[in-house]
Amino acid sequence: MQKNNTRYWKIDDIHRDNQAIKEAGAIIARGGLVAFPTETVYGLGANALDGKAVKKIFKAKGRPSDNPLIVHVAGIDEVKKLSAGCSPRALKLMHTFWPGPLTLVLPKSRLVPPEVTGGLNTVAVRMPDHPVARQLIAAAGVPVAAPSANLSGSPSPTTARHVLEDLAGRVDGVLDGGPSNLGVESTVLDISTGEPVILRPGGITAEQLIPVIGQVKYAAALEKDRQNIKPRSPGLKYKHYAPKAGVVLLEGRAEDIARHTEELIKRYQGENKKVGVLASAENARRYRGAEVLSYGSRGNPAAAAAVLYAALRRFDMLGVDVIIAEGMPDTGLGRAVMDRLRRAAGKIVKAAAAETDTF
């Protein structure tokens, strides 16, 4: 099927539809771009060993060239070609968490072109936990560089429909493998030097990593001088995950957030603004006169992660002018959800002591 000169394949059965995956792999092998499903979000893939092909990713997305990409592999043995050396700690992490939503930052080999790494001497690598993704990589016969398959800065895609909304006509093909299960990107863990550092929280939590490799630390959640840093991971330097409407993120206790949200709804309505609220299940029924979407219980960050990006895109379709987003506890997978909301937000308010000035 063709959608605006972009080929589209629906994968209902990975064995029956294997020919479609082979066709998509051939496109990547010859330097084209294919969007494909992973367990986190949909990725936009190109041959990671071909600098010219990788440049097409940046053009299609409108992505800054200094924003490094993650290289996806189908097996651990492939990492040996991409990295200048795999430590015992790196191998332990691979065998424990791969395939899965953990990206490892390693010293890069000469085989990896600078277009992939943003000119850094490290490379970010992961093995996705999605059969279509791994079969695609195997069919291509090369490691696949792939950021999220969306326009740069907008909410990441968790369905093929989201990909087509952003990139139809900009890429060669889209493999539709159904909705992404996790819904937020992988954890990026830098183990290239010294103490392990989580550069981006994601699908593997610090609580899961510590029993395997000991203590880990987080990089600064939101750098004060982002424009002057050289990012070692996707999602660090530029505004990400943002819908078209302005986002106000409220942090604090559930009751304080609810009270403050009600005040903001009234204020924005008084300014003739259409208001959207990304609400917890505990508070969602309190809000009147707004478009309300629930991410589920504050105590269930996995449910929130699964619907987060789809909800932000839904608010765009509803045409809201401002989105009030309820925060959740900043622990476990909730840390990844909050990281994405903070990076999408134009304003972050501590609800307990907050000023209620407008967005």
C-alpha cells in the first residue's frame, strides 16, 4: 500500500508477513528510511554504517545534527563491531536486560560514522524487545540507527498512524506492528567511563539496575544551560515530546494539584482559551468545562507511560490552547513519565505553594 509515496505494510502475523519485513530491510540496506515498531515507541531506521543514509533521518525529522542517535542491533555479537570495547559490566547488562528498553553508551569503533554519534567518541546501542524490529534489523543485514519516528520536538509515536501523521511522504516505508507496549523511550545508561550514569530515564529503572551493577546516578534532569552542552544522549539538549498547545505541569500532592487545576481551568476559560487536562484517575471527574484525558492512577506509572504520547497527540486533534498536566510520584517508571512531561512543559508549577499566573 502507498500513503503519500510512503510504502505501508501491516504486520498481523510475523511469519505470514515475513516478505514485507524483507522488503523493508532491503530499503534500509540500500540507504532508505523505514519506520518500525519497538516496545518503547516507533523508530525511524537507516543503515547505521552509512553516513549519507543517516543524514536522511535528520532531514526527514527536522532534527539537529548534533543530537546523537541510538543504534539498534538484533544480537549481542553485533555490538563488538560498533564498540571499541565491551567491558564485563556492559556484557552483564546486555545479558540481563536485552532485548529490552535499555540503551548503553559505549566507546565507539571506527566503523560508526560521526553522523550517528553527533561527533562524539561514544555510541548508544540497544537491542529492541519487539520481534518485528529484530527481524527488520536481520533482514537489513546491518545495524539500524533510529530515533523516534516523529517530527523533531513533537510527541513520540506509539502507533503507525502517528508516524504517518508526521512523516508520510518524508520516508520510504512504515511497518505497522500495532501499538507500542511500553510507550516511553528506553533508559540511556552511560557506562563508557567510571560510574554508571543514567542520561535519560526510561523503561528500565534505577531500582532494576542497582541489583545488577551496583549504585547508579542520574545526570541533571533539566540542564540549566542546555543550548551550550554537547548531548551524549537523545533527549538531553532540545525541547522534546511537546504537543502544539502550551503545557503547564503541576507537581505536588494529589489534592493540591486538583485544587490548582480547577483554579487554572477557570482562569484560562476567562481568557477564552480551550483547556485540556491530562489528569490522574483520582482527580479526572473533578474537572468541568475542559477536555479531560486520564492517564490512569497516580500509583500506576506503567499505565501512564503507555498512553502519555497518544494523549498529547489527542489534545492536538481536539484543538486545545493549553494543556494542564497532573504530575505523578517521581519514582520508578514514574521518573521517566515525569522527565517527558518536564521536557514538554513550557511552565512547571509546584502546586502546594504555587503562583497561578497564566501560561
